[in-house]
Amino acid sequence: MKILPSSALPRTLDIYGKDFSSVAQVFINDVASPSVVVLSKNRLLAQVPVLLANATLTSVTVVSNQLTVSPRSLIKFEIPPVSSKVSGILRLMQVFLKILLTTPGRDIFAPRVGGNALAPLSMYYSESSSAGIISPIILSVTQTQRQIITIQSQDPTIPPAERLLSATVTNAEFNQEEGALIASISLLSQAGTAATANLAI
């Protein structure tokens, strides 16, 4: 993503990126922009909030309500004002993340299902032992993959684009400053479509 200051008033940012076709909001220094104009799939204008009029801008986050394929995309869970049904690779990603973050025993209808990815976060990790938090996320992804493939094999109505073929952790690191596990998980459907889920948990 490329960000340029605009000469327009009020203070506005001219933002270039890969896919702005489903932009929901733009956050500047974690404050929602009061006005966003999407000029094309790759360009938008975002007004800088009044309280940041004279501030140094350190971050810009473009939030989409659809799956966007980008190495820097970040999954955020929230309930939108208007809900809609998803399909294809977006549906597969939704199912995968739900099971990955589920703790076994918490779902009364399927007590054995869950990747248990949040369990390591309840433990204390010092700077020297923080690598120990990475192995469990890899095991959680493998467990989630196995569970989803088993569950989906029992339902012939699921289309290939929503059937999981593989899930791979492509990157994982523990950020000491943020106290968060940053992980990138690549999903591949049986239809051959792929997506990357970037999580900060």
C-alpha cells in the first residue's frame, strides 16, 4: 500500500493499494476516517479525522468486509450492522478460523472439535522461551485441518471451493512488544483456490 498526502482540504490522504473494491472503513492512527471516497479498485481518498489535524500520522488501516488477498491482510472479528451469507474460499476461511480458535469441550454439540489455538496464550513466556508458543500453533493448525477434512467428508453437498485440501503455517513469530502471536496460515481448497489468513492473537 502506498500513501500520499493530498492537497485537498480538509486534510486528506491519497491511498493506493491492491484491492479497495469492498472497503468498509479506513482507520488513521486507529481513528476512523469521517469520509472515504473509493476512486478505483486500487485508489481511495480518506479524510484525516479532525483530532489528528496536526498530528504525525503513523498508521493507516483499510478495512474490507470481503476477503482480500494480500500478504499484509489481517483478519478481524466483528459483527457488522448488516449480515450476509458467504461462500467459496471466504466460507472455508470462516469455518477454519472458527474451529482453529475453538477450545475443545466448549461446543456442547461437538465437544471434541476445536483447534485449541488460544490455549498457549494463557501461559507465561519469557523472552528466552517465547519460541515455545510457536510450536503449539503449528499443531493447532494441523489438528484443525484434520478435523475439518473429517467433518466435510461426511457432507457430500459441500462444494469443492469450500472443501479444505490443506492448511499450512507459512510464518509464525511471537512479538514481545505487543505480546501477540503473529501467524500466517495458507489455506487451499479442493477447487484450487487459495487464501492466506494473517492472525494476531
